[in-house]
Amino acid sequence: DMARKPEELKDLAPGTNPPFLLFNRELKTDFIKIEEFLEQTLAPPRYPHLSPKNKESLDVGSNIFAKFSAYIKNTRKEANNNFEKALLKEFKRLDNYLNSPLSEEIDHNSTDEVLVSSRKYLDGNELTLADCNLLPKLHIIKIAAKKYRNFDIPPDMTGVWRYLKNAYARDEFSHTCPADEEIERTYATVAKMMT
């Protein structure tokens, strides 16, 4: 709730909205600069790389929240189907990517063919910045779309559900997600009634 910022925040970075990073009295407010700084400062071997190895891990799902926003804000009943189809198309793109094996999942010396990925996250079995960007959005979509459009992520999207299940199993994700009720309250003014 940005209207009620903690006092500590006001003292740390007056006039700045999150995300921001204050390190050795140097303030960074651009999220890309923050990511670059974290990558350089928290580098291997002590800390894992945060950036995904595969470029598509950054891109897949990049339009899903925009499609959701259009869908949830739509007021015209006759247009609802098209907005839902556009959202489902983005979910399908994400599902296809999550179910497609990455090159490191394929043993080129084996006669067994890997048809479906078993990885936990976008870029492998470790969280990356791409996951930190996409997973909170998926959580919001899952809650708000169900409440205000009776929309569920289709159960046959096994890659998306595996991805969410693995994320919810991680404390750093499940303990930082806003409560369902908070999402519902936030979207109560955003979700438009259809006429």
C-alpha cells in the first residue's frame, strides 16, 4: 500500500517508490540497474547467478499480465470471449515453453528421448530473476481472475501448474505473496462489471 509507506522508507529514500536499493549511501531506483548491481555484487561462487541462461526464459510470459489487465477491465460482455482467448493464448505459450525440454535436459548420448520437461522453473531447477518477475503476476492472475471472472488456469496446462506448485513450495515465494483477500480487495476497484 503505497499510500501508507512505512516511515523507515521515507527516511531511507525520500520521494522514491519501490523498488529501490540503497547500498553504501548510493541510491538505485531503476530496476534494471538494481538487477545489474545485484548480479555484480552477489556473484558466484558465493551466490548463484540470478539471470536466466536462456533468453526465452526472460521473454515468455512477458505479455500475460497485459492480457490479464485487458481481460479484467473489460466491461463489454460480447468482447469477453476475445479477451479470455488472448489471455489463454499467452498461458498456452507459457505452458508450451515450460513443457519443452531445455538443451541441458537432453542427454545427447542417450537413446531415450525427453519429450516433456521436468524442470521446476523457467530456466531450470533454480529460481532466476525471470521467475521473480513472472510468478507474482501469475499468483495475482490466479486469484483475481477467479474472483472477478470465474476464470481458472486450465488444468491441462501441466507446465504452468508444475511451475506454480514448485513456486508455492518455496518459502521465499509463498511467504511473500500477498494474501488472497488483499488481491481481491485491490482488484475490486479494477475489475469492471460487464454489461
